[in-house]
Amino acid sequence: MVTARPSRLDPAAVQALLARHPDWRRDGETLVATFRWPSFRAAVAFTQRLADVAEAQDHHPDWAVRWRVVEVRTTTHDADGITARDAALVAAIDALVRDAGR
């Protein structure tokens, strides 16, 4: 069975997404956000919750932890760009951040 490649969002849809999620920016065909936490433990705890969300969505971002800072990057490799899957992940990540009181 052949699965269709996900469709990339058009530039206007990406701009609308970024307007709704101001912590995020576009870096080529990737969405990127940097989150600062009060401690290293809080940053790592965030990545643990993020892993649960990524697994539930079966869409896995890249991230890097540097002391109290977590940079998250998402793109849909199958589409070579930003898709609705990335938009859903961005919304879920922002909800995690809000729930954490940041």
C-alpha cells in the first residue's frame, strides 16, 4: 500500500500559524522555538512531556537542551517542509508550555 505524501502548507498558512504562535519562527522549511525554563530540571521535565506528545501524534521534533533552554525544531520530512502535522505539534507544544506556567 502506497501512502500519499503529506501536503505542505502554503506560505500564507505558515504566516497565519506563526501569527497564532508568536514563540515560533520559520527557518527555511522548519519551525523553530526556544523556550527558557527556571532550571535545568524544568527544561528536562518539559522535554519528557514533549516526548509523550510527540509519541501520541507520531510526529517527532528535534530538540536540544542547553542548561535552562530548550530549542525545538519541527518539519515533516516526508513532505520536505511544513505541514498540518507540524501545525498540530506546535499547538500541542504551546499548550504544554502554558500548562507549565511559563
